[in-house]
Amino acid sequence: MAIKPEAKVKRTVTTNLKNMGAYYFYPVTGGYGGSGIPDIIACYEGFFIAIECKSGKNKPTPLQEKNLRDIDNSGGFAMVVNETNMHSVVDEIIGFCAGNKVGRVDYDNIYRQMQ
């Protein structure tokens, strides 16, 4: 059975998060949770990260966009990932964290740990 396109995006994202040592989970919203919650919630070096995964030409719903904007406005990092940018997730997260910390980020060490 072939893997669905959005599942492939999610798998690529979570593999990258795992390799970089980030904590992550898929929020379960059935019944009691809110709608429009991002697909993946992560924490990397103390920073809150929300990732909405899409495939093809699919776009976030207005409620998903609102939640991503609220996370961004609260100081977290929110992003939409699809097949075209799923391999740049690590760079984007590290760039966000580096821009919000004092001191130099050792990119070489981070990438070395991922291998």
C-alpha cells in the first residue's frame, strides 16, 4: 500500500525532528480538543514549534492559519510544511532558535549530532 502524500511529509518532518533531538508529538483533538490545532507540536532548545503539514496544493484552513498566527504572535515558531519545503525544516527551526538566543549557535555540531 502506497503512503499518502501528507503522511510522507509528516514522516519526513518527524524524522528530522528526531534526528535533531527535538521533543515532538501529534496532538489528539478528538472530542475535547480544539479545532485547527497544528499537526505536530515540538520543542527544541526550549523553543515552542508548531508544524502544519500539507500535501500538493492544499493550504491551511482559516482556523489553522489563525492558530499558526497566534503561536507566532506569542513568540513560538509556526510553519506550514509540504513536499517543496519538507527538507528545509531543520534549517528553518535552527534559524529561528539562533535568532532568538544570545550567543553563537554551533551549526556544525548540531548537524554532526544528526548523522
